[in-house]
Amino acid sequence: DLKCDYKNLYYNPKFYDIEFRFANGKLLAHKNILISRSSVFEKTFEQNYIQNVIDVANVDKSVFDIFLLFLYSGDVEIKNTDLIMPLYELAYRYEVHKLS
């Protein structure tokens, strides 16, 4: 189904066009997916944002990974309850109302 296809797309290393850098690594994504799910990403990329790298400060990579996976699939899998509040804070920051 479509949800499964998008989730597989997140894990597929082909055709990424944006990189998020963290103190402890990086995550890759597709701008089109981000734009379709977040008005903040839409505004960011709409304004002729030509860089393909975004440095993300004060956010744990594992939390952002869960957040991105939600943007792709609509599903949230949290095994550590300490990640719930940081995840909601990301949802608020990026105006992802279905998660906040």
C-alpha cells in the first residue's frame, strides 16, 4: 500500500535531495515529502532555498529520525518514552499538526 511504499522510500538511499546534519550524524530525506507534510518546510524550500544541507542544533538525531519517519508514513514508533516531548516539540516547530 501507499503508506508502506513511502516508508520504504525513507529507507531507500536513492534520490535524496536534502541532508540534515546533527552533532552525532546525519539523516537524509526528500524535499517533496517534507513539503507535502509541513508548512514550515514548504516555506523554507519555497524561498529559493538552494542548500541541500540543514544543520540541526539542539535536537537529538534519533528524535528527528522518528519525526521524519512519521512524515513519510504517518506512523510513530516510540520505544523510549523520554523521546515523546522532544518529538512533540519538533511537531510544533515544523507545524505538523497531525502529530502535535
